[in-house]
Amino acid sequence: MGNSLHNKIYLGRRSVLASRRLRLVLGMSVLASIGLVWLLVRAVN
């Protein structure tokens, strides 16, 4: 019984990691950080 509960929790976490919204937020944050680094490089140069 504990094993099935563990499988449910694991699958739940896996589906959260595979969700479209989380990937979209992650991609947007990566793009934003790249943009900030680009602005910093331009400001230094």
C-alpha cells in the first residue's frame, strides 16, 4: 500500500514537471536572464 502511494506521489511530481505552464514559465525566465546578461554586457562595454 505504501508502494502505491509512493507511485502516485512520484507520478504527480512528474506530471507537474511535464506541465506546459511550468515549461513556459521556465523558458520565459531563461529568456529574461539572457536578456539581462546581454544588457549588462552592453553596459560594461
